Amino acid sequence: MEKAMFRLDGKTALVTGAATGIGAGIAMMLARQGATVVISDRPGESLAATAESIKRHNGSVMELEMDVCDAGQVRTGIRKIQEAFGKVDILVNNAAVNRPAPGLEVTEESWDDHFEANVKGGFFLAQKVAPMMIQQKWGRVIWISSQSGLIGIPGQPVYCSTKGAVIQLVKVLGLEWAKHGITVNSVAPTFVETNMTRKRLQNQEFLRFVLGKIPIGRLATIDEVAAAVAFLASEEASMINCHALRVDGGWTAW
């Protein structure tokens, strides 16, 4: 009998920012494909709903309070995963912030917060996880970037800058770690309705602008983004490296 494609049985996946939204959807998708999923988010963000959804579908899940911007919490979190499972096969760097503001109104504090969460936190988490992947000669590191890393969007110069940085970071780490059997990629979605975007998308003028840029004529869904992550995590994607997989309905083709 032929093996089912895109299965992740026997793999342990760590998904950051998994309390809600895209992170929760990714965790669910990886669990459906057979992975044991460690879901993490900042202390105070409840992971119970995500964990319950995974368990309801007979998935295996571990909850982990971990702020990727806190080096001590990252060290503790990785140690707990090692104690529980001995390895991390798949890392999904999803945790991020986005506080839109035009260039003339961006504060230094906001700039630092964005780069801390969206770039630095994920980089040093990947640095901590990579030695385990190197030892086993197999690994998948996947960032949730954005179409905002490939194009400019008025009102979010800092977010666009961080997501562009992620796309470049993926290229370099993918070059460095490929010899160890590790691929490093990103998924670059267009707008998805989540807690992070809902308020902006309720502005009808902004929504018309967004939909007018997407040739398919609608927003992306959480499941569509999660499916792209599951594909990149799979054995079938072993020749895809240093790549930004666009889930944007064609926006970035303009």
C-alpha cells in the first residue's frame, strides 16, 4: 500500500504564538498530519482552546508558556521539550506583533518591539533548536513571514521591514544548515482575518484596498496558510529550501 503523502508521524513540532489565529490553525494542521505538537505563547495567553481542539481530534499536544523575546524562557522551554520528547523536528516561528503606523508616527519603542518579536526572537529560538536537528540530520525550520516582506504596504513600514528581514534570514540559514539535512523556509500569506487584523479589515475602505489587490478576490484563510506549513514540514518538500511560499492569491504578482 502506498504511503500517504505529507504525513508527519513520529515528528515533534514546536509552534510559537499558538494561542489563537494562524498559530492555532498551524498547530491543529500539524497534529492532523500525525505530529506531536508543542504549542507555546506568552505567559498570560491561554493555550487551552488550541490544546482542546487538538485533543478532540485525537492529536498529541503539550502546552508551553514561553515568550520568544525572553532568553531565559526560551532556554527553559527547550529544556522542557527535550525532557518530554528528546527532540524538536519542526520549528514554526509564528509569534509576531503588528502595530500599524505611518512612517512619521513610528516610535523607537515600537520599532524595537517589532524587531524583537518578529526577527530576533525567532532567530535565537531557531539557534537553540538547530543543534538537535543537526544531531539527527533532519529538521524543518519554518517562519511565518508575510507578503509584507515582499511588497510595501502603506501604514506598516516597521512590520514590512521585519518580514523582509525574515525572508532574508531564511535564505542565509537555509544555506548554512542544508548540509545537515535541515531546510529553512517561510510562508508569506496575504491578509487573513485574525485578532491581529480584524479591526483594520472592518474599515471598509481598507478592505476594498486589500481585496482590490488580490486577483482571487478574497482573503486567505487560516487553513490555507496552515496547509502550506504542513507541506513545507513534510518529507515531500525536502528539496524546497531558502524559499518564501506565497499564499497571497496573486497579490505579489502585480
